Amino acid sequence: MSRPDNATQGPPDVYEIRVRGVLDTSWSAWFDGLEVTSDQSGRTRIAGPVVDQAALHGLLTKVRDLRLPLVSVRCFNADEEPTGEVSMTRASHRQTRAAVVAGYAAAAWALLFAVPHLYWGVGGVVGLDTALNREIVAHRSGWFLALNWGIGLFCLAGGLVALATVRTWGRRLPARLLRGLAWLGFVLLAARVLDIYVEFGLGLTGIRPVPADQRDEYLRLARWFLFLWLPWFTLGAVAWGALASRLPRPMPPRGNAPPPAVPHHR
């Protein structure tokens, strides 16, 4: 029995699954980024584009695993003109997907940046001269190694924070805390971008004179910072800013979200 090839049929259909039981919006990641909303009658609506029947059955399996009584399943064909609630669902789905992409991008940036600092923290030297004066590199001390370990661990923690915004285990953390940490990451990276602009902009434009015996080293570092580190920190600031701006504002009654296996029923 042949099955239709959904990959050649344009946009996926939008499905709406209604269940008895109350789930808040933080369950969206559990349901593959679909929109999750509850009403005053104690029912939850799970809706959004579903790529194929296998994905639909996967969603229904998750509903079953949560022991939520199924009320209805509706399909809105992608060829139909989306209006009203369906249009809002698709827009919400795109916004959720954007937040997930931003979360993974911010996590990847932080984890990648942790690698060289942990390497430098154990005594490695490759790449150090792209960020520091060669004299400092040649006279590294214990505090320098400890500083790099601290930066590396800080970046690892940042990567976990970003992942917590898109993974189901992150629901155990307060939404307000995650949002605040995401904004902190953006502010720190934006400040570093501004610092690079000021530090090298003043020297290269002659506003702040550079001693003649330091000029060659200054120009060497300026090339590295302007063509490597400035784009790198800008990329990080964009990723963390996108994540922070797309995280939903915490709902007052959220508190400590229940684990996935214990949804609330009315």
C-alpha cells in the first residue's frame, strides 16, 4: 500500500490535539515545539504543523505517556487558506522554532568558546598570541591558568543555561532565572564587542597614541581582534540576544514546574 510523500506536497498540515488536563506553555518543547495552551475548563490544546503521520503518532504517544485523556484530533490541510486560529498557530510555531534555534546557537557558541580556555588553562599555548600580547604569553603564571579555567567553566555553565531553555529538563528551572541569565549573557557579550571597538578604534584612529615600541605588536593584535574576535563576539551577542528576546515571560503561577510524568488533571 503506497503512502503519500509529504516532502513533495509543500507545507505540512496543521494538527490540533485537545486533551483533558492542564499543561502550561513550557511543555511546548516536550511536544516538538508545538503551541501548548490551556483553557478555564481544564483542557489543553496542542497545535502546530506536523510533518507526517509518523510525527503525529509520536505526539499521540507522548499524550498517552502523560496519561492525558484524548478529546479530539483535527487536521487543517495545508492547501486550505489558513484563517483565524490556524494562522495564529502557524505564526506561534514559527516563533517557537526561532527560539529553539536561538537556544541551540547560544549553547553552541558558549560551548565552543569554553574549549580554547580550558585548553589554555591546562598550559596550552596554541592560539594565545591571537588574543594577548606575546610578552604576557611568554610569562604566564598560575593566576593566568586559573583565570582561563574560570572562563572555561563559566562558558560551560552558559551553554547549559542555553540548553535548558530548549530541553525538557530545563522546565525544572525557574523561567525567570533562565530569562535573566540569557539577558546577562547578551549584556556581557555586547559589552565585550563595545570594548574591542573602543580599545582598537582609539588607537588606530590616533585618538589614543600608541608608543612607537609597541606599535607593531598593537597592529598585529588589532588585525586578530578586528577580523576574528570582533565577529566572534558579535555572533555570540546576536545569538544570546535572540534567545533572551524570544524567551516567554514567566507566568506568575508557574513556580516550580512539575516533572513531565506528573501533569495536573482537573
